[in-house]
Amino acid sequence: MNQLSQPAVLADGLCKSFAAKQVLSNLDLALAPGTVLGLLGANGSGKTTLIKCLLGLFRTSGGRAQIFGEDAWNLSATTKERIGYVPQEVATYPWMRVRHVIDYTAAFYPRWNRELVADLCRRWRLPLDERSGSLSVGQLQTLGIVLALGHEPELLILDEPVASLDPGARREFLRTLIDLVEHPDRTVLFSTHITSDLERVASQIALLRDGQIEFCGELDLLKDRVKRLRILAPDALPASFAVAGALSCQVDGKLAVATVADFSPQEIDELRQTWNADVTVSDLNLEEIFVELHDSESPKLSQGELTGAVR
Amino acid sequence: MDTSPLQFDIAPSSGVPIYRQIVDQVVALVAGGRLTPGDFLPSVRQVAQTADVNPMTVSKAYGLLESDGVVERIRGQGMCVSATATSGPLAERREQAQQLLAPAIHRARLLGLTDKQIRALFEASLKDSAK
């Protein structure tokens, strides 16, 4: 029973500084087993730092980082066996042939699924007899993914795994992830800038901004709640025109465009009545939501705002 | 009859969550008579693999359809369109059509047309499409 309540990944008041530069400040994050979490954040927001702290590759400056209930800095061998990790830049021994890199990695694990690995190599057309030093960046990245999957980890952590992959290989990667998460206990955390990939596979989204998790929750809920309103009034709207709880609001004469974080039909009716205005509501995809949240100067999107039940 | 997973037209990058797209499409297929009681929905796995989306999202959609009484879970066989799913299809169809019309009316008003002109246009379009 303990397994159920214990998060696969936990950050509790996590802080990380490099000299005087604070990258993560008091960051909280918990991943329940079976979650596929997409980690989004601008360049330099600290995604890689967070991942490395969670894996115990960086020592935290404060707070806790845990994997399967163990301190990330002191992970036991049995816990490490349950983790797969694909770093942003995959490093291997360049003089080794690809098949030897695979055999070499396999030797570290008591359990290794050769069939799965052979199948993945075929799907990705990895040249097994070439030296790994002659692989392209994209091929090296796919090799990194294969190496991280061979021992069928319960927890897979990937740092921008698809940044160098072509669209076909990216889709192949997503299919692999989809196959993987058919097993309900598998947990995946991956950072990326490609929001359309997250829309396919992520159940949860975490947004990293200013060293903290600005939002963490269901992708569906985010799409249900964040909406853009176009308000067209018969007369010019006052410069002070504002929509309660809006992430952004632009007024131009009779027209106002606002993005709200917590869409409610009642609010629309109120706007219609108060301003005698035409209000249209449009859906936003993850990329648009990301940009809105990121550009917004408003205080953090509170968890409370987005915890309403899904209809 | 089994339904092909290709019946679903899923746009992952739309602002409409994927689970809702599936729910809406199944409801529309039932309302339009293209899915009838006793028809089986494609399996979660089939839909997930065909559309390259997370199977959990498909399960969630099917769960909602089940709790709305549109489909029933038949043990070992999958999701079956329920016998009661067709009750009141007209109301359903009307509501859907209204949702399609509302933005068109809105745009027509923005183009400066009067209600009378819009009505005339609607009549003309209706005649046109009947040809």
C-alpha cells in the first residue's frame, strides 16, 4: 500500500545555486506513479538543473529531492536499476561500435530486454556496426533512448530527448513512449520545447519559471480553463477596462482581447451584459498557453484556480 | 459492427482537449446514426496507436461516455453503443447544429449584415444546398 501513496519523484523545497546564481528556489514537485509529465520552461529556466538534482547528479543546495522515497544523492543500486535517463547530450565511447556500446551498457544491469532493444534499433535504423563516434547528433540521441529503455525502467527521465530528431524519428519516439505507458505503473518525466509532442503523450504539464513550478496539473484541465476572449462593444471601451483574473488584456477602441486562466460561462454573460458586447471564446493550444503564461506579468497561476473538476 | 479507429479525427494540437474531441465525435456519430446500438467502439489501444496519443486520454474519454450512458462496457469485448443512446437524438442534433451556426451568425453581423439579410442569406443557402 505504501507504494501507492509514495510519489515516484519528489522535490520538496528544492533549492540549487551555482556560486551566487540561484537557479531553483524552493521548488515543489511530486509525480505519482503512472504519470507522464511534460516539463516546460524557457531556455535557461533550470529544466536541466532540476532533472540533474532529481537524479542526484547535482547536489541540491537546500530542500529534498527523492526518487521512490530515497534521497536522490544517495540512491541505492536497486533504485538506480528502476531508473532510465536520457541526458540532453548523450556521451559514449566514440571508438566503440554501436552494438558494443549496447552490450557494454547491458552488462551493468541484471535485467536487460534484448528483444526490445533489437526491435528499437530496427525501428530507428541504428547502424549497429558503425563506431558511435561517427553517429550524427540525432542518431546518438536515439542510441541514448535505446540505452535508457533496455532495462525497462519504471521511471524514465528524459532531458529534451527529441531536440535533434527529425519528425519521423520524433513520432517513432512518441510511439515508443505510448507503448511504454500502457503499463500503468510506468512514470515518465520529460522536458521539451516541442509542445505538440506533449499534447500527444503528456497527462500532466509542469511549467518552470523563475526557479519554481508555476503550474503543475492536468493538460486537459489547462486547455479547458485557459481561453481567449474577444470582446466587441458598441462603443469604445475605457482604457481601464479589465477582465477579472486575466493573464493578459489588450484594449483597442471597441475591441478587447483578453486571455483568462479560469474560464467560466457566467463571467462571459456578465461581460456581455455589462458592456452590451459581443464576446467570442476561442480555445488555445499548449503552445499558445505556454506563451501566455510565460509573458504574463500577473502573479503565479494559482493551483486553486485550476483545480476545478473536469466536466 | 466494429468501428474503425480511423473514424476519429483527432487533432492533438487543437485547443480542445483530446478526450473531449473523442467524446464529441462519438456523440456526433451516434446522433447522426452512423453508430447504432450494439456497435463497438475501437479499443483504447487501437485508438491510441492509430492517432499516436496517450492511451490514458482515450480511456478517460470512454469512461466519460460510459458515465453519460452513451456506451456500455461489455466485459471482455469493449465499449458498446447502448440501446438508450439514441433516445432524444433530435435535441442532440439540434444543439450541435446550433453550435455550428452561432459563430456564422456572429461573423455575418460583424460583416454588417442585418438580421433580415442574414435570414435571406440562410434561406438562399438552404435552397442552394438542396439542389
